[in-house]
Amino acid sequence: MSDLDAVRREEPSVSPGGGTWINEDWAATILGLVLLLLVITGVIPVGLVP
């Protein structure tokens, strides 16, 4: 078995605390949707959005 096969078969690491975590792509998506919702509802004025 080559080293490359060994790397492919490793299980993904789990956070030591056992809790779940959000990767930065999902965090950015959620933040963007929250900001969009705030603009649509009028909490953030349209003039502040470029």
C-alpha cells in the first residue's frame, strides 16, 4: 500500500470537544443571508449598502 492510499483512507478529524462547528464558507453564507434579511426588512437603510 502506498502512502497516498493511506492518506485517502484516513477518517476526517473530529473536534476534540465533540461539538459541531461551522466551516467558514457556511458562516459567510449565513452572515450574508442575515445581512440581506436586515436590508429587506429596513433595519439597515439602503443608503448604507453599496
